[in-house]
Amino acid sequence: MKLTIDSICLISAILDKIKIDDKFINDMFLIGKEAKGKEAKDIEMIKNKIGMNIILKLGSKLHEVRDELVKFIAIYRGISEEEATKVDMIDFIKELISDEDFTSFLKRMAIPNKNK
């Protein structure tokens, strides 16, 4: 994923509105670490677990970030916003979790907050 000013601003707005903080991000990375050295079926289960945690977190605030999320998906995938509204969110979250640029960006965002 190429992080553009538009995608970074959308990520920031989504995280802020949903109240995804460094603790939540770190918890998801800890779950992700469980995947190292595992078989493909176990990795898939771990991805599903992370995806479900994110969906549950998004669930209560999804209506507040709908527009930002649609725009982010459109930018991320290089598709129209209309097409973005039809994207399977579980598949999209799995895609994000596998995207090293995206996860690295989130890690960098979370690390400075540890010093607070």
C-alpha cells in the first residue's frame, strides 16, 4: 500500500472516531505474532481472530466512520467509492493485516504513544 496524505488522514480520522488506541493496536499485533511458524490453516484462524476483534471494535462506531471508510477502501484498492461500498469487510481487513506497509505505519503510530 502506498501511504498518501489522503489515506493517512482517513486512517487518522477513522482511528480517532472509533477510539482505536495504542493498547488495542498492540493487542492485535500480539495476536498476530502467534502466527509465526504456524501452518496456513492456523494463520488463517489467527487472521480471522484479529479481523473479528477489529469488526467488533468497528461495530459500535461504524456508522460514524462510514464515509471515511468508504473513501479509504477506494483509495487503498484504487476503485470507485461506489465499488468500495460493496467490498467484503472481512476480506478487506485480512488484506490490511497482511499489508506490511499498513501494519508498519500503525506500529509507528502506536510507539510514540507509549512514551506518554
